[in-house]
Amino acid sequence: MIQPPANARVAVAATFPGVVVRTLVVEGDTVRQGQPLAVILSREVLTMGADLTRANARSGVARSNAARLSQLAREGIIAGARADEAIAAAAEANADVSEKMRILRMVNGHGESGTYTLTAPIAGRVTASSIQAGNPVDGTTAPYVIDAADRYEVAGQLPERLVGAVRPGMSVRVNPDIAGRVIAVGTTIDPATRSASLKAQIPAGAGIISGRATNITVLGPALAGAVSVPTTAVATIGGKTVVFVTAPDGFAMREVANGGTAGDKTVLLSGVKPGERVVIRGTSALKALALAR
């Protein structure tokens, strides 16, 4: 089963309750990090915008008062303590403004319109969307779920006979052009399925979709002398596995030992040496000639 790896699935929560004004993506869309997903109208954001306006006004007054009293203190007209109090009040007002601005920036809020924008925290594919224009959001739900689109995991079952032979780091193949590697192999046999768990990491590619069931091929080191040939080169004659190799006077039939097939390749354990040329097209005609002899 193809699934996103740990920390690669992110739920995008609605920070404040409100009403959805506009949706910008739908389930299945690919998004980039920071891309807007939806615009939400919120009373809290509108109130925060009004608070920010008032805080800015108070900050301006406080700065002016601090500057005036500081000048008077330098001229010896008032005590320096009064100027220090005014400077502290101005700093407090500035901190209030900064905090409200920080919160609005954090939620991509616009105090003037009372809206905030949900954005994608990671690049990936939207795998769940439960939001529509005009619908309310309560500030505690996650209208979108995004899966990272650059990497996936395959959680599978390893037959009992292969437990011990398959190890982390070995190569795997999916679909059949996606190459990955084994990252974990279980050591406990499930009594119902007589298999152990296996987990492999694969990159994104055509047909790689979270939740899809698939088969994986594990590629291990071949025995000494084994070779790989296109599967189309292998034929069966009289119950024997054979290939046809080039010879000085044409082609010669060679009995081989089949070590298994992975995708469009077959491993031969014996019968053919590295570097020999084998027939990969027209084997059916050569097979018919061999049977006619």
C-alpha cells in the first residue's frame, strides 16, 4: 500500500472561525509551499484589525509624548523620571502594535477586510478537501490535508521464505519504472498471512498515489555467474527453459536456469555467459524451427 511517510502529511487548520469567501484549490490539485488555498471572512480578524488601528494611534501619541517629555527633561524643566515613564509607555505601545501585526501576518490576515488566507505549509498534493464557499469553519477543523508529493513509502507484506534474505538498503522497483530502497523489514511472522512487514521508500512518479495498492519487486545480489536478459529472450521448449544465442552459422539453442523475473528482465543462473548475444525478437519463429527438427 502506497502511503505518505512520517511527517509528510500536513493538516491545514482554519485558525479563526468564520465563513469561507472563496476556495482556490480542490482535492487532487498539486500546490507549492505558500500557495493560497482559501479565503475566510472572520469577525476575529476584523476585530484584530480595528485593535491594530487603535494600537497604532496610541503608539503615535505615546511616541510624541515621550519625545516632548524627553526634550523638557533635557532642558531641566521636568524631572527625568517623567521622561523615562513616557519612553516606557511608548515602548509598551510599540510592543502592542508589533504583537497584533505578528498575529495578522501569521494567519495571512487583512484587518481592513476582516479576511485571512489559508496557505499550503508544504509543497505537495491536496489529498482531502472539506471546504466550500459560503460554508462556516469553526477554527478547530482542518479543511485541507496535503501530502508531500516528492516522496512516498510502500508498506507491504514480505513472504516468510524471504525473511532474512531481504534487508534494509536493498533496491525495490514499482510500476515498474519507479526505483526505491528498503528502509525497514519486520522480524515477526504474522500467523494469519505467514508474512512479515516491509517498508520501502520511493520517489514520486506516474501512478504513485497515496492509498493505492501495488506490488513491489525486491532486487538482491545475484549468484556468481548469473546474467540478466530481456524477458522476451526466454522461451520454453519441451519443458525446458531456453534462449537462442548467436553462433557462427546462425543461432544456437541454449538451455538455461531461470532465477526469476523482475519487470522486463529475467535473471539466468546458468547457460549464458556475460557478453553473449541473445535473440530478443523472433524467438517464436526459432522455437518453431527447433520443434520441427
